[in-house]
Amino acid sequence: MIPADDPFFVLHQGLRREGPGTDATTRDALRRLPPLPERPVVLDLGCGPGGQTLVVAETLRTVVTGVDLHAPFLRQLEAAAGRRGLAELIRTRREDMRQLSDPADSVDLIWSEGSAYAIGFGDALALWRRVLKPGGLVVVSELAWLVPPEARPKETQEFWAEAYPAMTTPEANERTAVGLGYQPVDRWVMAPGDWWPDYYTPLRQRCQELMPAAEHDPALMAVVAEQMREIEVFAASANSCSYVFHILRRR
């Protein structure tokens, strides 16, 4: 159980999304999907508060199960589904996405916007392949370098070398997927502007709101300061990195 006063969740509670992207970003990914079965089994892994989960369910008009370890995120998703008239299409499950309880070969579509990094891109795909039906699809977005090392701003390179040392290129991630038994279907880069309206802008506002309390709470201050640094680094990153969407099919 995650303590209610965990500084990370104090900062992130109540936000609509837990990663870069907008409803339009998610709809764009959905438009690129190959045809699905009539009643697909769909999981959104590491769904957080479920901004994208709602869009997937609303667009596909099918039940989507949001999986996350943080119970307040799941409650937030359930409440939002009720407000949008989607309660019948949203299920939630408090579970580690490393240890899915779904039977083997049972899932048609796995959705993962920005959550695979918590396991590692390759490890996530390896673990999730078990539950996918043959021919099943994964839609996963992963932070990646878009330019060679010599073209990356020094601060951006140094920040991500510490924060996410496994970060690599879209091409390398695609090769990893192929080696794990997936067939690439599509790949595209999230526009830099999609990071801001539903993620970095409200997150920066929350950081500013918490600053007076953080001045008396070293643990909270550390989390707030690191988040503000990440936002500043991305703003100055000169499009050297972004999230890259991959649509992959289990071979």
C-alpha cells in the first residue's frame, strides 16, 4: 500500500493525466489501429487517473480495464467514467502490470501511454506478450532520443542519463520489439506541443501551489524541485527527444 502522504502522489493527485499526451493524441493513435475483433478484450496498463482510458473506451465503444497499483488513481478514473456516461465501459483492477492475472492468449489490445518505462520497454513487452492473443496488438508510447548524441543539448543529455539511463532511439526500441516476437505495424513521434496542455502545464501549476508547504517538508521539496527541473529541461530540449508511439502485433 502506498502511503497517502507519499510526496510523489501528493504532487500528482487529482491530475487528469500522468504522462504527456492529450485526448487528441490518443484519438490519433486509435485511428491508426488495424481492425479489432467485434468485442475486443482491452487493457490499459499503468493507466494512472485514466485520461486516455476514457478516450479508448469512448472511441472503441468497448469495455476497457484500467490496471494500476495506486488505488486513488483507479477511484479517480471510476468517478470520471461516471461523469462522462462511460461507467459501463470502464473496469478497474489494482494490480502490478509486471504480474498480470489475465489468462495466457486472452487479450486483444494492450494500451500503454508512457507507462512501460516503469518496467523497461523490453521487459514490459516480454512480460505482456504472454497475455496477448496471437495477432493481438500493443499500443505503447516510449520516451526516446530523436537526434544523435552530438545534437542533444548538454543539460537534456545529462538529465535523462540520470533519470532514465535506458532511454534509446525509436529504431532500437523497434528492434527490441522484433526480437521479442512482435511485428511493427506503425510508429510516430508525439508532437512537442502535446506534452503541455494536459500534463506539464497543470503539473507546473501544482508545483507552484505546493511550494509554500514544500519549504517546510524536505521530501516534498525534493520531488517538486525535480519535477520543475524536468519541465525546464524539456522546454529547452530543442526537440531532441519525445515520446514515440509504437503499434506492435504479436507474431
